[in-house]
Amino acid sequence: MRKINIHCRKDRKGLRMTYTPTGDSKSLVLQGVTIACPYCKEARSLHNMTEEEFLGKVVGDKFFI
């Protein structure tokens, strides 16, 4: 099973979160979840991003939010 690590795009540090794809390309990803980076203190969230769009932005096994 593939796991995608989530990293901060500003300082490139890992946020100790992973996402496991469900296989449904039209389902919304991390809807209603706000992620705060403990290093740079910025809070970010994904709005209306489908799993297909999410997987398109993955670099290797990392997603930069």
C-alpha cells in the first residue's frame, strides 16, 4: 500500500502526516482539515481538491502543502 508523506512547502520539513490513497479519483482529500506547521507556524488547508489532483502534485512520495 502506498503512503504519501505531507511536508511544508515553505521550509520543506516533514509534518509527520501521511495520506493513503483510496483509489476513488473523485473523492475530496483532507476536506475540513487544517494543517499547521510546527516550524514556520503557518496554517494551511486543502479546499475542494480531489484525489486525482492531489496525486498529480505528489513528488516521489511527498506532497508539499
